[in-house]
Amino acid sequence: MLTISTPIQPFLRQQGVLVLDGGLATQLEARGCDLSDALWSARLLRDNPDLIRQVHLDYYWAGADCAITASYQASIEGFVRQGMTETAAAQLIRLSVQLAQEARAQFWQHADQTRRLYPLVAASVGPYGAYLADGSEYSGAYDLDEAGLLAFHRRRWRILAQAQPDLFACETLPSFAEARALARLLRETAAYTAWFSFSCRDGQHISDGTPIAECATFLADHPQVVAIGVNCTPPRYIPDLIRALQVASSKPIIVYPNSGETYDAVSKQWRGLSVPAEFGTYSYEWRKLGAALIGGCCRTTPAHIRQIRDRVPGWRG
């Protein structure tokens, strides 16, 4: 049971599921963007914000109930390292929320409002390792303790809150210490709620080796946490992770895994196939197992999200 009124409640009450968007960077790359530098997709906040807005809009039209902002790899420290002032960096972080809000407004103006609920904007809070751009976002092997992580995240968190998203997306978290730090920040922002989703190494453990059940148990009594789950993880691990989460918490479960392709770090290429219809079938099974918020992460596209939307009960798109 949800303990407080949250932005996700109307979707779960009316649809039984909230459909998330898919890979933002995937779509930016598909449009010819080079995201090979340390800022990754956050570089487009400076260089091509119109394209970010368009990708958000594409996902809303594909059926997403929630857009996740382009702030995953955006931080004051990261932008300053690229030669920007702190003031300019803060403006770009706020812009990440504004672009998603503008896309939502454009979508809603033309959408069939009798068949869709007013969509959400979730402010992405990526892990410290995303700023480092050294692979530690998939291991949690950091040079900061919980207090250091709290200090790192605080400025971006407050800037994002000023832009008034509907909620926060604390995502791709590889570290239990980082989750604890972000939970403390959430308490400092009483007007907001957040979901917490972890990157996982298998069907039981997050990337730093902590059992996901332990993470879920820690977050279970936090009234501002609206969902707990997994993202940026292979689909094959999702069923066991859902089961582990169900045992540890009664919070809604969120899953938005990668497409199923695997990344070859040597050749820097993705291997395997990404079949949207197959992903849609998986999403239906995840719902049956108990997931309530479902979308996609790396290598997923609007076609994948359309497949999830088409399996929402009563939906005929």
C-alpha cells in the first residue's frame, strides 16, 4: 500500500501499470549524435536541446506515461570540467526538466485526453559513477563514502527540485551507500517523492554485491519512496529480481531493463538482437509477476515502449 498521495497513484489505479519511456541516449545516437565524451547525453543540453525535447515527445506519442529527464549524467562538476561556469551548469540542469515539460505540453495539446492521463516528468538522478565516466556506475566501486556521496548529489538535487519535476528518478544505482545518501536527500525535500532503481549483477544482487532485498527493506518504510526496482540490467534477471523485491517490500515495483543486447567493452559495440515485440512479451510477464512501473533503458526505442503500451489492459492504440 502507498502511504502518501503520489504522482503515480492515478496511473496504477486506472491502468494497473505506469508505462515509462525508453533509452534517451539510444534515440539521440540514432539521430546521428556523437555521445562518446564524458558528458554523454547531457552534452546535448548545451549543443542540441531541441533534439532532446523531440525525443521526449516521441516517447510520449509511443505511449509513455512518464519521461525521464536528460540529467542522468549532468552535474555541476561535470559541466565545469568541460569549461562552463557553475551558473551555466545550473541553467542546463534546470533545462533538462524544462525540455521534458515542454514536450509534455506539446503532446497533451494534441493527445486524445479522454484516453490518456496527464503524463509525468521524472528528474533523473544518475549515480556518482556516471560523472566519473570510468565504469564505476556498473560496479559501485567508489572513492567516496556515504557522506561524500551526499555532498556530491546535493547541489544537483536542489537545482532539479527548483525546476519542479513531478518526482525524482534515482536510477542505475550500483551502490547501497549511494541509495542511503539519496534517501537522506529525499527527506530534505519534503514536497517530493522518488523511485529508486538499481543496476544489478544477477537475479539477487545490485552491482556492488548488496542483496537487492536488503536495499528494498531499507527503503520500504521511507514514505517518500514511491517505487523500488531495477534498471539498466539484462531482461533475463528481471523475474528473479521482482520476486526478491516482493519479499522485501510492499512498495510498487519498477523495472526498465536494457533491450537484451550485450555491450562488448573491447570493441565498444552492442551484440545481439533487440526485438521490440519480444520485449513487449517480456513486459507482460513482468506485470504478471508484480511489476507496476515498466519501461526500457539502454538500446530500447519508442517501438519497445509501444509494445509495452499495447499490452496495457483495455488499451487500443
